[in-house]
Amino acid sequence: MNSERTQAYGRIVKTLEDVGATKLQPAEQSRIREAADTLIFAADIAEARAALRDIDALADHLISSGRWLEERVDRLIEDLLACGPAPVAA
């Protein structure tokens, strides 16, 4: 874990506080928190694969339902990815 990852985690917490129940259902908030927790503690990206798939599905749902703009979802995804370990270069 490093400061960049913890700062990204803080941005996710702030996003959840800012949007709260007005834009996210409790189960959706929980899915985002769980993904952030998984990513922040993951030693490698393989450990977070299931969480990333779940967040991808949630992101698609938020956009397709019109509840979130694509730009806002993109920022959330960027912050979530920044919580995780650096991907291994091939």
C-alpha cells in the first residue's frame, strides 16, 4: 500500500459521502466499498479480478439507467483502479 492508493481510497469515500442515497442504493454503495477494500488490500491484480468485474457491471448499470453520467462513472472507475496494485507489465 502506498500514499497514492490511500488517496484514491479517500476519493472513493468522499464520492460515496457526496452522492449518498440520492444517486446510489445502499447495496450499490456497499458494492463500491467492498471493491475499494478489496483493491486497497490486494497484493496483485489477480486478487481483485472478481471485484473489478462486479464494478464493471455496476458501472454499466448506472450509465444505462441514466442515474450517472459516463464521466462520473469514469472518475469512480479511475479512483477504484488507483486503489489497486499496479498491473504487471507483460
